[in-house]
Amino acid sequence: MSSKLWLIGGTALVVVLVIAAWGMARQTSKDNFCVTCHAYEKVSWDHGKHPEVGCIACHTKGVVRDKTAGMRKVFLTLTDQVDPHRDNLPSYKDKINDNCIACHFTEERLALMPFFKERHDEYRRHTPTCMGCHEAGHVIKLRDLRQPGVRLRI
């Protein structure tokens, strides 16, 4: 086989793999994928203060890190080392805090409510994150109703 044919075949394979990886990353970044294992977290979120915000908005460190950690968790789940139904989601407090500030400290809001910023500047001197005073959005009592998952062995 000529080297030109190998180059074309190799390039086509890389393109197919990149498209497949992009599609899988997109599908696994949707709430309906997350809730296949984290149903109680989703219920607690839906009854919280921000039900319109998706899972990935707060629970992410970037696509590559998320998907690498996700593949590890799939392996641990399939080998019965982790029960995803009792697995705590990581809470990236720095990322979540940035999200809080991006939505709640907009120029428009601060112009309408200058006392909001003044009051929260004082609070932020005493706690490094918004979650020092506020829940992140999950209703903790609902989230903690989780039961161990049942896995059928075939």
C-alpha cells in the first residue's frame, strides 16, 4: 500500500475519532445523562433556588478533566468499587463561587441595588465563598434521601 493511501486512511480515522469523541462529550454533558446515576441530586436541585441551571454549570473543571474523571468513575462503577447512587459529586467551590458572582453581581443588579454589593462585600470578608452562608442550590434534606443503588448481576 502506498504511503499516500495510509496518510488518507489515517487522517480519515482521526477525523472520525474526533467527531465521535466530540459527540460523546456533548451527550455526557447533559442533565439527562447525569441523572442516570445522580437522580437524588437532580431532585434536590429541581426543588432548590436555581432549577433552570444545568449540572455542568457548577460541576465542571473543563471537558478534558471531566471526561477523564468520568471514564475512571465508569470503570470503578463497572468493577463494583463505587456506587454512583451514593457517590458525592465534587463541588468545585472556586468555580461555583465564580458562577454565583457572574449571575448575582451583574452591573445591572448592582446599579439597582447598591446596598446588595456593600452588604455582600462585608460578608465576603468573613467567608471566602458564597456557600459560607448559602446552600449551593441543592436542597440538602432531599439530596440526603439517597438510597444505595441496586445493580443487577448478569
